[in-house]
Amino acid sequence: MALTIDELTDRMQQFVRNQGWYDPGSPRPQTLRNLALSLSIEVSELLEHVQWAETPNDAQGWREELADILLYLMQLARLSGVDLEAAVLEKLDKN
């Protein structure tokens, strides 16, 4: 079953709400700064898979890191009011 970026983002937002990470006093406050830092950390974790090799040797780990990156990116876009689908299409047109 294929989902749109908005549908995936909605599912991710519900997961975050269920974890209580939007609640005041959460140990994982979902601020733009914290999410941007988390995104950067996840990208670094992805790079570890190819640090000394041209291709990752752990396909499942690679897959999970890519999913983490997308989840943080979708959350950053939603919380900052960016329509990610529109932004991608505009950037493709610009490039």
C-alpha cells in the first residue's frame, strides 16, 4: 500500500503524539532545533554504513537509517509549515 508524503507524515505525527514527545516536559521535546540535530545525527549514522566501503554491508541497517532520515525530515517540514511535496517539485523545476 503506497502512501503520500502527507499520509506518512500524519502517521509519524500520531506516533510522536502517542509517545508523549509533544507534551510539556517531554524528555524529547520536538523543537525545530532538536529535530534538525536529530536529522544530522541520523545522516551521520547512515554514513557509517559506507565509511570504509563503497556499498553498505548491512542492508537492513541502511534501510532503517534511511527511514529515520525521512521521518525526521517529514516532521521538520510539518512543524515548520513547509509543504514538502510542493517544495520538492519546486526545487526540481528550479534545478
